[in-house]
Amino acid sequence: MSAEHFHAQKVKDITGQEYKLDQLKGKFVLVVNVASKCGFTKQYTGLEKLYQDYNNNGQDFVILGFPCNQFGSQEPDTEENIQKFCKNTYNVSFPLFSKIEVNGSNADPLYSKVLNTFPDPKKDNPIKWNFTKFLIDREGNIIKRYEPNETPESIEGDISKLVKGETLSQ
């Protein structure tokens, strides 16, 4: 996805307000499809730690959490309840968005563009499960995909390198 495509996107935050991704120009972004009733839900703790450690008051790194109910119906709640759960259980402070679909004909346009750029060539479904992560550079280019079993702790080295101005090995 070219930078102009990522940064040109608009999404709805968890309260239904429009959120323009162009405000993220110059920042590294981790886009994650999340769910509250998943075996990977505990990754919220690690994601929040990454956000706190590398956000630098909004200057360097942002996590965008997109609730999704497509995998085992593991995000059945309303946006209001999702927001309460994330805040009360995991103290999540990174931006959360309205519940979306990430695969198929009803996939959110942001995810359609992400997956057209960085598909999973081994599977029919582009995203296998909740907590699939996409790392986007300061210019809006998708530079790495992390599968659900790759924890926030296991990808912290990549985030640290980028924020320090280093490059990632592929």
C-alpha cells in the first residue's frame, strides 16, 4: 500500500467519531485486529506496554486496535462494552476503533488495502485469527506482518530499532 493510500484512509473510532489516518504521518503504526474473548486477548497487556514505552507522547509510535468478531465470534460485545473491558481489564490507552470485518467481501476498506499489499500467500483467508499485526512505517508503507502467535514482547525489538532510526532485517 502506498503511503498516500494508508494516510488517506478514514476510520471510525470506538465512539463512532471519524479518525483520519493522515494525522499519523511521521509515526510508526501497528495495526491489530483484536478480540476480548480470545486466547490471545492477554496480548492487550503487551500491546499497552509497547504503546507506553515507544509512543513518546504521540510522537513516534501508535497502536490502532480494531475489534473483530470474524474468528470464532470472540468479539460479540458492543463498542461501549469493548471499550470498558479494555480499559478496566487491561488499562488500554491506545486508540480503539469500531468493530469491523477484516476478511472477505465486507472487509473494512483499510484492511482490504492492507491485505492487497501484504497478503498471506499460504492461506485462503488473508488473516488467520485475532491479533494479526501489521507494522507501518512513518511514510505509510506496510513493512512487516506478524501472526497472532507473535507476541508484543517478541516484536518489541523491531519497534525499538525503528524508533531509534535503524532498519529491520527482512
